[in-house]
Amino acid sequence: MYTSVQTSISRRVRRPGRLTPLMSVASLALVGVTLLLAACGGAAAPSAADLLKTARQKLDATQTLHFVMLVDHAGTGSIENPYPTGAIGDVQRPDHLKASADVNVGLGGIKVNIVLIGDQGWYDPGTGQYQTTDQFGSFLRVFDKQTGISSLLGALQQPSAPADGSANGTACWKVSGTLPGTAVKQLFSDASGDAIPATFCMSKDDGRLLSAQLSGKLVVGDTDKTVHTFFLSDFDKPVSIQAPTT
């Protein structure tokens, strides 16, 4: 009797490949979940705090970049206070910028070319001849390491959980929150001082900041519904910005 029972047990132990129906169903379910996670990317999103911190560190370390600024629900400007409604250009740190901008001057819009170097500025209103100006310095402040977009990344309050997003066709993690008026006013001196909504998008590949969207009154001419969006790309690619001939 003992021998037969032992033989029976041994036979069962030696057949690990056979599964009960319940075990088979569980195994199939586990495989299905594994495949589903693989199809969806598997790894969970980083925390919002980590994304913002990495984006700030990488932006601060960047020496050159390309930018596009879009303005939705734009306001109006005047001859004394030209109002940029869009721009595209390059930045060479610490304090060089050149761009082509669409500007509203009250009676209509014009396209101007801008060069900023330190506290000096020049613009070409479409005549092919540059003139000195001090009206576009806010462009350069946007990319200042101390008071620019970089500082806003560290000031975002109540950040949302990261969500899937896209910036210029590149997959990114989107984080939204509120920026305190003091932080905004440090960058945009003409801002109302009120807290504003903001959304940042960080690359899923390398954590770089790809876009920043700021809503509300930032510069003279804005309305409560105005939205400024900055798209960043071409990080650390060669850029040379020289003072124009006047």
C-alpha cells in the first residue's frame, strides 16, 4: 500500500507540464495582461515633480535652441507698444537672440526681424535696414535661466498627474497647474500679478521641455483669454548671432 501511494505521488510530481483547468485560465490571463502592458508601453509615467525638475535642469544646461511662439486670442498693440502675435527664432546663451516676428501696431500687422544682444536691440520693419530699439527685450527674458521659463518650471503649483501629450509631433508628458502671480510678474513685468494656468510638455525620450503654455495677461495688449505657447527644439545645435549692420 505504502509503495503504491508513493509511486502515485512520484508520478504526479514528475509531470509539471500538466495544468489544471483553473491554472490554465490563470496563466492565460497573466499572459494577456503582460501583452497588454507591453502594447501600452509598460512603464508607468514619472512623477510630475521629477519631470519638472529634469526639464529645468536640462533647459538650464542648454546653450542654444530654436523657438516658436504662438499667440491665441491675441490682443492689440500700438506704435508705442508693438504687440507680438507670433515669432520664430533662435537663442544663443547667455544673451543673444534673433527672430522674425508678426507684430500688431494698432492700425494693422507688420513682420519685423529682431536681433537682441545683452541690453542692445535692433529691428528691421521690412525695409532691409536695422534700427536700434528697446521694445523687444521681453523675448530674451523668456530664456533667462534665473527668471525665464526655467524658473516657472520650478514654480508650478498643484501640478497634475502626467498625461500623454504631443508637441510638434513629438510624444511628451503633459503637466498642468497654476503659476503664482509673483513668479509670472518676475518674468513679465506688465503681467497683472494674478495667478495663471500653465501647461508644460516634457519629452518622453529625454525629459527636455518641448512646450510651455501660459494663459492670461502677460504683456501690454493681452486679454484674459490670451494664450502664449512656446515650442522649443534643436537643442545645442550650432547657432551664430551677430549684431546687424545699421
